[in-house]
Amino acid sequence: MRSGVKVSIVGGVFLVVASGVGYGGYNLWNGITGGDSGVENRSESAPRTGPVTPDEVTGTAKDFLAAWAAGESDRAAQLTNDPVSAGPAVAGYREGAKVSKAVITPGAAVGAKVPFTVKATVTYEGVSKDWSYASELTVLRGQTTGRPLVKWQPAVLHPKLTAAGTLRTGVAKTAEVKAVDQDGVELTAEKYPSLGPVLAELRKRYGAKVDGTPGVETWIDSGSEGVADTPLLVLRKGKPGTLRTTIDADVQAAAEKAVKQYDRASVAAIEPSTGAIRAVANSPATEFNTALQGQQAPGSTMKIVTAAMMMEHGLATPTTRVECPPDVVSRSRTFQNLGRFSIADGTLTDAFSRSCNTAFIKAITKLSDKNVADTALGTTARRWFGIGAEWNIGVGAWDGSVPESAGSETPASYIGQGKITMSALNVASLSATAKNGRFLQPYLVARDLDDREFATAEPLPGEVATGLRRMMKAAATTSQGTATKAMAGVPSPKGAKTGSAELDGQSTSNSWFTGYSGDLAAAAVVQAGGHGGDAAGPVVARVLKAG
């Protein structure tokens, strides 16, 4: 053992005291006592091979946890398959996170995995606070030595820690923020889990701009200017500053409940007349905010933009007769309607409301004659819907992308596939723009808080805006409208568009749905949810009813 280190037993757990700082942990193996664990015969001439044994898993885990608990970062690192990365990280647990004591208790191994609990004490400038959490480690066999080793990953130290992050304890970088909704209702991650990453980023961006003072905290430093830090423990509270957001607590609550029905779903809601974001929810609620930052093909919800493009170029109006055959060959690729349905002598409104793929893809012929088939959709998306402009909503968000296409990607893009990528917020904005008659960039906090520049777009021509609302109303109210079932019971005036996006390697398409009711627009995506009206539709309907 190191000089000046002594061991005593406290409640059955060994307490290692070094330089007046106590670390507790299991001390049953050679990691601290110098005894032989019996796990590995060091004199073997050839490295062991094959899976690790149960004894090796248990022994290696206890060795590592004991060394970590004792603050012996070098020894702990040598018990991993990546000592170069593990050593500084384990040392940082004590030095950077200011953990003055840690009692680490392993659970029963499950295969090569060992769960464990940590009961630590964090101390900073005379202030101490208990800190408890659970994590797990995996034991594997070293490729060159044959030794059983802990598979190193930062999440061993804390489940939220990544390779880019660092544990820190000290005076917080910014003051705490008490975020409130539009009516002053406090918003917390405990009550609204999906807002967790949003609130963390709002604090990082605006904590210094509101009237508050920082406290003493333990956090994960993201190491990136554009990524919010992750708070873990408050040792001493500061004075939080109040930050008003555009969220509507009632709509947010409805959104949280709606997405919980699915393993992977996201929804966003916007007020069309202002661009104010009223709700953002994800299932699961993770650090990555899919509703704001997701980059996915939007499927047939893109027909809102495609229809606007067709009207812009004089190809059709809502009452124009268009062809809707069961399938069509475009750019050497065959596209078909769901179930290969067709519409005889139908209008563009009929094609839109029933989501006829072939009617929209056939627009490529006339646009090719104008030499704009590959660029027209992106031009319309940027010019009237603000897609691809720089959105500064107050936190990180995807701007949407409708790039120039080529070959069979062009007809695919007309029905929301190809290289087009959008988030639920982007698609909600499509409905909001159609309802309002012009694009208003969505935002989460007031522009004058930091004088950021908002994205802008040209107003929709009157006949285009009227035409889009007419077609979206038909999709949401007529007997054969694909959105009618989901929108039943949603107050008028209302309109909607369904979508499904097929992805390579995924047997079931993603379910998309967007719509508006009164002065609220929303969009949702359910991963592998199938038809738009079946999964995403009820999510959007529930949110719209809450508005």
C-alpha cells in the first residue's frame, strides 16, 4: 500500500484513508491488500483465451472498484483495456469532481456485466453533499495479455459521462435559471422530462442574462461551446434568474403524455400567428432533442411544399384535374401509391387528401422542360417556408434541408424522401406557414434577450396559401382524407397532412403527421410507426386538442 494509507473496517466496508481524505470500497482482493485474487496466474507462459469466467468477472470488478474507491487511479487504469484514457478520468473523479469519499458496492454479475452503486460525498470549499447513483461495468479478456480487464468507457464512472465530457465541481459557470412558460408556470425537467436538455441549454446561453447568482455544483463539462453542460448535483444553491419561454405548460403536458405511448416518438407545436414554440416532447427523453434536432426524411408531409411548388410554377391549382395512376416510372425508378390505389379524373385536392404519390411525382415532367426539376423544390422550400435558412430559436435546432437532387432522388424528394431531412419542428412549421400565410421563424425565448437574427422568408402568394389550406382541410375532413380519422374531434378550422417515410434497413416506415387547429400547429414522427394517420396522427391530435 502507499505510504500514509491505512485501512479500517466501517460497517463491513473497508474505508481507505489517505491524506485525511476517506474513500470507501470493497477491499477483498489484491488491489489494496496485496493478496492474490486467484483470478490469474501471472506465471503462465501463454495468454489465456476464450470468454472470461465468472470468477474472473467478479474478481476483476472488485479489484477495479476497490482501486477506484481508494483513489488509486493508476492501479484502476491498469485494470482496464485502455489505461491511457482511464487513468486521467479516474483521477479526475477525485481531483476535478472533488469527491472526498466514495463507497462503491458491486451487485451480482450478469454474464460479463457487473452493476454497482456509488454513495459518494462531494466537498468543495467547506461545503459537502452526498451523491448517489448506479452504473455498471463489463469485463472482457485482453487481446494481447489474455488478462480479464474492465472494458473502459467513461460511463463506468457515471452513466451520463461521455468521452468528450469531464466531471467538475465548483462555482457554476452560469446562474441557475427558473424557466417559466408563457403564463409564468415553472418548467422543470422532473415534471416535463423532454425539456431537460432544453432547460440545460437555456441556462448555459442565458443564465448570465437574467438576474441570478451561481451556486456550487457538480456537473459534466461538455467540452464544447455549442453543447450544454449536464448538472448532476447542487451543493449550494445560488439565486436563480427567471427566464420566460414561449412554452405552454398545458400543451407541453399533453405532448409529454402523447409521445409516451411509443418507444421512439417526437412532437413539436407552434403558434402560427407568432412562431412561438408551445411544446417540444420526445420519447425517450434523452440528451439529444430529436423534436428540434432530428434529421429525418419527412415523407408525404413534404407534399405541402411540393403542392406549393406546383402552384408556383403554374402546373396545377387545387381544382386542376391531375393524373393519379397506381404507379409511375420516373428517372428509371418505379414509384407507386400505397396499395397501388388510383384516382380516376381527380383533382390536385383529391390527390393531396388521399396522398397520391404518383400525381406529385408526375410534376417532374413539366419541370424538366423548364430545366428546374432538380432545384425547384428546394427553392420553394427556402423562399416561402424558410427551410434551410439559419433558424435561431434560442437553443440548438436543425434548419431543415432540401438540397438540389439528381437522378431518381428528384422524384423521391417530391414525396419527402431522397436527401431531404427535417425535424418535427421543421414539419410543424410547414403547417404553421400554410395556416398563417407566411413563415415566421419558430422561437423559444424572445429575440430581444440576445438580439439574435431570425430567419425570414417571402409571404405565400394569396392563392397559394388559400390553396394549401383548402387541400389540408380536405385531408382532415373528407371521407377519404388520410388524416380525417386522426383529426376527428379536433376543433375547426383545421387542416392536416399524413406521411410515411421508408428507410433502408427498416421493415416498417416512419409515421409522420402534421396539422393545425385554430392558432396551433404541430407535427410528430413515430419511428417505425407505419402509416401517418395510425401512429403520429393521434399524437398530433392530442396536442392540438390541448391548445
